[in-house]
Amino acid sequence: MTDPNEQFERLEQKLLKAIELFKQTQTEKRALAQEIEKLKGETKERAQGLTAMERELIALRKEREDVRSRVEKLLERIDVLTSPDSEG
């Protein structure tokens, strides 16, 4: 038979290992939670940057269309001025 003190010591060692494993798990859990919060912040920043870029792109496209329209009107005026019918 096994000595009761020996059984108790083995149980004590198992409990100590379980406690250490629990502490390690808790530490890892906290580290992962911090990493999640960091990634959430980065994701939010990138989303805000993307939204700003989308607004800028829309504004640039509108500006390009405005310029195109003005150039077309100027070309029409030049065509009218340089057409043979306009010579007097």
C-alpha cells in the first residue's frame, strides 16, 4: 500500500501545478484581451481613414466632372469661333 503522506504530497504537487497553470492561463487571457482591444482600435482608425478617403474620392470625381464640363464648353466656343461659318 501507498503511504498516506506520499499520496497527500502527490495531491499537493498536482494542486500546485494546477494553480500555476491557472495563473498562466489568466495571464495569457489578459494579454489576449489587450491585443483584442488594440486591434479594435486599429480597425476603427482604419475604417475612419477609409471613410475619409472615400469622401475625398467622391469630391475629386465631382471636381473632375466639373472641369470636364467646363473644358467641353470652352471647346464648343472655340469651335464656334473657328468654324468657317463664323468668318465674316
